[in-house]
Amino acid sequence: VQFVESGGGMVQPGGSLRLSCAASGRTFSNYGMAWFRQAPGKERAFVGAINWSSTITAYADSVKGRFTIDRDSAKTTLYLQMNSLKPEDTAIYYCAARALGISRIPNMYSHWGQGTQVTVSS
């Protein structure tokens, strides 16, 4: 099982990026999925999560109203649409999956991607 993340890069403040996380080897149709991020010198932090049926989403207060998490109907790809980006959004972004719902705690997730760098700078 492998997650392949893409869509990261450098963008100016106020810009947008859309991250993708594609699962290979299996589907995660019954799994909750999430995005976390880790800035240099900081712990990995929760960004957003979505449950298996896409009926429940949760966001960190710092990204609420700017970021949107969703997943395709085949449950093989997770997305994170990031708008109105700020320099403090700069971090490595990771996708993660877990059975039985969603959580804001990194240790509750059993499957992780390799991460993609997002840099917001003028």
C-alpha cells in the first residue's frame, strides 16, 4: 500500500494550491482520511479530515474557511484545496488514513504518505 502525494510547490501569499493523495495497491473506501502538516522545528499538526462516506469533515481553526478536503467517489484519491494561502501555511503536508472514523491525533493513523512541500512566500 502506498500513497503518492502531488500538487505541492511554491506560491505567493493569497494564492492557491490543490494537493492530491492517490492510493495505490488498494482502496480506502471504509477509511477516514486526513491531512497533517509539519513545519521546520514543529510537531506534526492536524489540518483536516474526512470520513469514509464524505459526510463528515473537520478542520483546524487555522485553516477553516480557506482549505477544503474532499475525496473522489472511488475512494482512491484524497484532495486538499488550499486558498488564501499565508506564509504560516508553509510546511510539509502529509496525507494519512485510518479505519473507524477520523481523528485529529497523528498517532491514530496507520497509513501515511511521503509528504509534499508547500512554500508560501513573496
